[in-house]
Amino acid sequence: MTTPPLMPQQQDVATAAARESTSLQNGTAAKSAAYRLPPGLKHSLPFYAGKPWVKLGEPIRLFEYLKETFGAIATYRFMGTHIVFVNDPRYIREILITQGGSFVKERTLQRMKILLGEGLITSDDPIHMRQRKMMAPAFHRHRIMGYADAIVRIAASNIAEWKPDAIVDANATMMVLSLEIIARTLFDTEVTEKVRGINEDTNAIMRLYNFLVAFPRLESFLHLPIPGVLQFRRSLARLDAVVDDMIHTRRAEMADGKGQERGDLLSLLVASRYEAEPDDLPGAPALGMSDRQIRDEVLTIFLAGYETVANALSWTWYLLSQNPEVETRMHRELDEVLGTGSDRKLPTLQSYGALRYTEQVFAEAMRLFPPAWAMGRKSTETVTLGDYTIPPGAHFFFSQYVMHRSPEFFPDPLRFDPDRFSPERKAEREKFTYFPFGGGGRQCIGESFAWMEGVLVLATVGQRWRLRFAGDEPPVPQARITLRPRGIVRMRLEARET
């Protein structure tokens, strides 16, 4: 999930500039003199509202401008807050690992609590650490590997009715497929029409993303009949109803002695018990998660799990269609590993490990179009990065999208070259030049699952089909909670003759 920068709303430009001026007059400038801030914009961000690199809903423009103009670290102000953008793997390591205890989630992800509550993505410690520890067994490597056959079976079923020359929306198709995979594997849940409705309501919330983030103090207005708020409440209510039904059904099954051996994430959450705290009374019963906490975790994993992989796959199909030499090489590997003609077999857990180039294709697609396109933190104490000393309360942003396209780390960065991820070249690369799943103590808990799903879906579809881009214009990335293609990604199906 992403954390875009604070961006000015057009109606707030004058107000923000006035507040900035008042703040400086009251002594903020004098206090800041005690710190050594990175180079950056001279004025508060609203001052630049007419510039092409400051546009509501397109924060990547600002990130790219700061990087090109000021280099590896830059600063600006908004509403009196210092914002620091970094594009150096050393600084990112400092923020996420070395000085990680000096940071908490910043405002944008705090705002997303209206959707995700206190789930893994939005919660801070100690809640985050406790919940992650309880959920870790569901993402253990051995359990993740056990999902391989189900992933392939679901993918094969979803493409069984495909016809040559048919036109599909690659993004919508991958969304439906990935949603079913998450539902049937991690949650062992039947994919009913209501479950499929998760995709529609997620799309509605994505369309409202800029509104939700930019609306001042939105949490105080959720009860009012404001059009955007009403749309959000309706979609959220439907999502909650689906998740609540899953939880209540599983609780009832487990109370009747059924489903105890399922081992899926939902069953683990329902059966979980918190460890005793030091101040608990001796002999006090262990407490389980409330339905609300389970809801927060289920919805977080559902949305983060299916949305990110689906977008990554959509971009991969597009990039393969534009790079026939890469596509041919991937198909050659699929034929060598999975067979051809009457000897062709579906991928398995065993063949997954042999699909090295296919994995490199997926990795390179996530370099160019990382589903999680930016991250952010807020400092709780003074932070030192290199020669700079930055005050508490500053917001720090770093962007996978910008880092992954930086020529100093990836020469000829716009070229689609899966060989960048050969074992030799990966070993040469500094950590945090490539981090599609984040890093540090909050690295995506489902990373292993996402890699396996992505590779196995590419293999299952790619052994039988080519997808040819049939749109009029290349798809444009849209920075929302994830990096989605804007509009329909039209692809023509072409059967492979093997």
C-alpha cells in the first residue's frame, strides 16, 4: 500500500500560504535554524501550485522533479510541516531499519484507517508487532508452498473459456483471478457473488482515493451526507458485510468442531489467542481477537493481497506484448520446463523453482511499474541523514517508482530487461535500490505468496496464450493506493501453437 505526499488542494492554496507565513513570523524559522535541512523548494508547496510538477492526484510528478532538481535528498514545506523526499538507498535503510524506532506511519496511512482500521498496514507498534507475530504462521514458507496447486488450478479454470482473437481487459481479468486466488487460499472461502463484489467496491474506493486523502479532517465528517463520503460509506458497508459474514461463518464452524484443521489465515485469526502481558493476573484466560480486529486484518490482506498482484500481472502482460524477444524467451522456458504438445503439463510447486526467467520477467515488470509506488514515515524525534539534521514531526517519503527508474542504479532505466534480475546482477545491487514489497520490520508479510502467485499465473496463462496489446494508446499509470493502469488495458488473445 502506498503513502503519497501531502499535496495542496486548489481551494487550500491561499489558506496554506497564509498559515505558512504566520508560522514563520511566530518563530518557526528561528527554531529551524538549529537543524540542517536538505536543499529544496524555497517556498511552501502551495506557492508552486501553477507548476506542471504540482498537480493534485499525480504526486509522482513532484517526486521526479525533486529528484532531478536536488538529487538524492530534498525538502519542501506544506502547511508548516517539513517534507523530506529521499532517493538514496542508504537514507532509506536509515529510515526503515537503522533509525526505524524514530518513525511512525505518516498522515496518509493514518487516514487510511477509515478503511482498514488497525490492520497490519496502518497500525503502529505495539499493535503491529503483536498482530504480525500472530499472523506469521499463515505465511510460513511451508504453508505458502502448499497453495501452489490451488493457484494453478484457479488460473487454469479462469482461462478455460478464452477464445482466440477475443479482446479482454487485462487489468479487470487479473483482478477477478487474483481475488479468487486470495479468497480460496488464504481464507478458504467460496467465491460467491458477494465476494466478487469486493472488486467493484474496491474500484469505487480507488476512484475516491484523492478525495479521501485530501479532505481536511475527514474522520470528523464521515457521518455527513457529502457525496464522496456517501459513496465511500456505501462501498465500505458492503465490504464490511462480506468480511463479517466470513468471520461469523468461520466462528460457527469452529464452534461446532469443523474446520479446525484448515490452517488458512481466517481460521488462524479466529482461533488465535494473545500471549499474557506482564501485568495480567496469574491464571487469567488468554483473549482472542475481537471481530473488529479480525475484520481489520482480513480486509487489509484481502485488498493488499489481490490488488497488488493483479496490477503487477496487468503491467507484465502489457510489457511482454511490447517486447517480443523477452516474451519469446519466457515462452521457451515454459516449454522446456512444462513440456509441449501432448506432454505439456500445468505448473506445479516443483516446476515453480525452475521458472527462473519467468520470475525475472515478473521482477522487471515490478521495477518499472511497482504496485506499491511510494512509502512514507513521520519522525518522532530528531533524525540525522548524512550531513542533515531534521526535526521531529517531519514527513519522509521515498518512491519505489522513482528509485526503480533512476539511471544511477538501473542504466537505461526505461528498457524492459529481465536480465537485470539474474542472480549475478542481483548480488551486485545495493539493498533498497529495488524494494517492491517495502523493507524493514514492516516488509510485506505476503511477499513470498505474491512472488509465487505472480510466477505461477504467468506460467499457467503463458504456456497456452499470448496477449497482444490492442489499445489505441499505451496504458498510463495512475498513482492511487496502488499503481493501477488508467482505464481499460485491451489485450487480444492469441493461442500458442506448441
